[in-house]
Amino acid sequence: MRKTLQIIALLLGFATSASWLVTGANRGWTKTSVPVKTADEVTGIEGISYRKQFLPGIDFLAAAWGTAGVLAGASLCFSKKTKPTTITK
Amino acid sequence: MKLTYILPLVALTTAAYAAPLAFDFKDPKGVNNAVFQLDAPLESINGSASGISGTVAFDPENPAATTGKIIVASESLTVPNPMQKEHLHSANWLDVAKYPEITFEAKSLAKVNTDGNVTTGDVTGTFSLHGVTKEITAPIKLTYLKDKLAARVPNLKGDLLVIRANFVINREDFNLQKGQYEDKVSPTIDLSLSIAGACVRQ
């Protein structure tokens, strides 16, 4: 159990970091939509619409590593597996 | 025809031509927008509003006489972060349920300079936000596009008026968390308006 929790914590931290990097390493807040600008040819006005897209930010990264830390900490509550010792008389 | 009959007729015709054109800013294409920006430590809060309506009276022969009212639906204010949007709309900030509209009523234009179809100047009017109304003056640019409505909305003849304005307001002036969160959100809000209105001709 101890080992399993530590592996889950590491996987969570690294998977979140990887997805954060892949999506552009957004150093701002997490976004669930991104603005898309389109120019109106006649008026020259740039219209703004929002496209649904999950963009993890620093808060998402911190939350994931925080959870990973809690899991790793919780793993310490479980004792290490000890190898059975044989007593020879 | 006697001169006494002709003169009033000419005067009436001239008056009809001199009358300002009424431009409707409810945009069927949904391009009109108001952008707002507040500085914040991690990342500036950038958002926009699209629910724009209102009318502006503009006389191409006398742009200095431009007046009108632009309304922004508070509910249409959007930011890409859902929690920030929730806070923005909440009773703690804009309270969109209680104050559904943000308005600007243009009263006068000063320092007017017209070059071709473009007029620049300083517009003075009343800005209402969060139940507070204050008089503000901001630089404005008006671009009159004669007979261009058909290019934008087929089967409709008329003119377009493009308005661009940028101004800064203090959120304290409008009771938006007065004296609060100054370390988290800038006390000033940058506003930028880019809108086009249509004047349909029969």
C-alpha cells in the first residue's frame, strides 16, 4: 500500500506536469475557454468569441502536486513490508 | 408656384437632409464588443462583453453634434476562467442580477477633428456601472462608412458607423470592492469599446 500510494503520487504529479507543458505551459490561471479573434472585413472590428478548451494553469499544477504530496504523506502511515525472518535454533 | 410656397418646401427638404442619422448598435453579426482589463499579480484579468445595444445620432455634416446611448448587458461579461467569471457576476462584484446593464450616454463631443470619413474627439457623457453614475470624458474615434451596410448585411441598404473608445475607470468610484483586494486586483479598469452601428435606408 505504501509503495502503491507513492507511485500514484508520482504519476499524478508528472502526468499533470506533462499535460501542462504539452498545452503550452500556461503560467496564468486555469482556463476552460480561450478567446478567438476574428476580424470583420467591412468595419475592421476584431470580434471576440470563446472556444471551449481546457488550459491548465499554475493553480491546476499546484493542486495536482499538492494532492501528490498528501498521497505521499499518507503513504507513510502504512508500515514498510518487512521480510519474514527465520529464526534458527 | 409662388416663392412663399417654395421657400418652406426648400427649408423642409434641407432640414430633412440635415437631420442626424440614427444608428442601431444591436449587431446581427455579434462582432461588437467591449474589452476590459484589470492588472493582477499572477496574470491580468482580461475579458469581454458582447451583449451590446443602443442608438447613436450621428450627422455626417456635423459630427460634433453626435449623441447617443450604448448599453452593455452585464450578464454578457466573460472571462476565460470560470471561477473568476462567477466572482465577477456575483453580488460581491458586478451583481449582474441587480444591475443588469452598464451604460454610457454620450452628451457632447469636444476637440473634434474630421478627416474624410473619420472623426476624432473627446466624448463626455455619463457612465453607469454597478448602480453608480459618473460623468467621464474619453477619446473617441468615429468612422462613417456610407452605403457599406449591404457589404455586411446583404439585402439591407444603408450606412455604418464604427465607434472606438478607450478609457480608464477606478473601480472604487463605482463601489466595486472599495478599498478591498488592492493587492490582488488593480484599482483601475481599462475599457475598450469597438462597435459598429447600422442606419437602414428604405
